[in-house]
Amino acid sequence: MRQELPREQFVEALMPEDQLSMEQIDVLLGAAVAAPSMHNTQPWRFEVNGTVIDVFVDGSRALPAEDPTGRAMRIAAGAAIFNLRCAAAALHYDSWYGLVPDPADLDLVGRIVLQPTDSPNRELRELFDQIPRRHTSREPVRPVKVPTDSRVALTRAAMAENAELSWLPPDQVHEVLGLLIDTDLREIGDWHRRAERAHWVGGDRAVDGIPSSVLGPKSAVYPAPVRDLGTKPADQTRARTTFEADPVLAVLSTAGDSLAEQVAAGLGLQHSLLVATRDGLKAAFLNQPLEFDDLRRKVQRITGKPGYAQMVIRFGHSTVRATTPRRPVSAFVHTGSEEQS
């Protein structure tokens, strides 16, 4: 699945002869921006030159209180890169990529080079159809087990992108849930976090952030297997319900924690999420402990494996009652043709 671009070809790739049409760019970037991001900030921008697409993180949409190192931004950008590759295969292109290819420009997190082909990657083509169907679900899951075959498929999807998905047994699940109490206690006096979250979450939102309609119900028990992002008074009064006592949690991790490996975690995340969508599963995230370095290390230790925890994902069969909005593609893209006009 990985088709990495050799470093010596990075500069050569900047001078392609072919050009993508605006219709193709719309398909490619329309898929890319459907990727998940923390608080739906959509922290990416794209530059298109011929058949080369550069993916940047957009620092103007950073979360300095909750994501001070930009790790979540890079994971989101990696997820967008995977979606872009799926769209390329649907348009009959092969894709090669390099992650964080330029040490002089760390905002550049990925370079994708496209080449027409009569035999595009079959799995990427099939997963392209799942992109508009993938949505985060903050609803209770139905009492139906996640099949072993699906767990294996999701694990393989993460591995294809040099990430690892560790499925937690019930005792480890409750260890992670216990860490949620610690994170909540740390946030009580942190007005920077509360203000930042209030800026992105709640109310009616047309282009970004998380509208109130997507928050889902509050949990009747604590700690809960779903993150309560509600910040506004009206959101705190929404209906309560009972969530599953033994949620299915998996930790996505990488061997190292370099900038490129954080981007790779995003590719592994999105590959797994699209496979989950194909198998009728929905996902949500319990990443609160990962926002604190010491608790992040604890999450990784709970898995019993070496590495660096990047995401905590809850899987199950559930519904999606509302979806988050997206900005138009035109808000993200700069093309080489614009320089010539």
C-alpha cells in the first residue's frame, strides 16, 4: 500500500508536464477535506502544480491549548493525504508520496505525485466510496460484537501505513477510562482550554467546528466512553442516555514520534476508519489523555507494547444523527495556474 517517493525525486517532481483539470482537483481535494480533524478545525491547505499536490498544515487553525505541539494537526493532514490517494485511484492515477519532505519547511507535511494508470490500486478505489459515508458517531453502540474479521482488517489497514492498532481487553479499557477522570480534573482550572473549545464547539456552524447537533447525548454514568465536548449552557442540558459498559477501544500507535510518523499515524487512522465504515462500523475518539505527555505515555504502557500512542478509538455499530460541515475546496487550494493568470 505504501508508495513512497524517493527523496532524490522531490525536486524533479516539482516540474511535471501534465496538468490536472479543475474537475479532477475538486474530486481530489473534496475527498481530502472530508478527513477528520480535532474539533473539525480542518487545519490543512494544498498547493497543486501539474500532477504534484503539496499538503501543508495551516497554523492559523491550530489549537495551541489542546494541541500545543501540532501533533493532532499532523495526524489530520495524514488522514487527508490518505483520502486524496483514494480519490486519485478512483480517477485512475497511481500515487507516490513523501512525508515531511522538506526540512526547511515543516508546514509541508506531504507531497503526492500522481501518474495516470490503467490499473489503479483496487483497495484505494473501493475505499474512495466510503469517504462520504465515514462520520464520527457520538451515540451509544448497539449490543453487537465487533467481528474478529473486522478487527483483523482494521489492524492490517493500520499496519499498511506503518502504524499499529492495539485492541484493549476489558481491564485495559477501564484503565484508559480511569485516565479520563485525571484529564477532567486537570482541565477544571484551565480557562485557555475551555475558551478554545468554546470557539470551535457548539451552536450552529456552517463551515467548520462541531455544531451542537453533532454532540450526541450526555452519558448517564461517569466516566463515559464518549467525549463530552459541550461547552455552552444549552449543550450541557441535552438529553442523557446509557452508553455501553464495556466499550471496544483500540490504541493507534507508531514506533517513533517524529513529525513524519505523526503524519503516517493519520494515514493509518484514515485507512482503518474507511475499512471500518466498509464493514458497517462507526468510530469516535477518546483522545483526552493523549493531550498530556505523562498520560499519553501511560496509555501506551497500558497496551503493553513499545511505541507512541497517537489516537484512542472507540468502535462499534451505532448511528450518525448529524454530521460536521466542511469549508469549500476553494478555501484550501492554491494552483500553479493561478500564478500564470
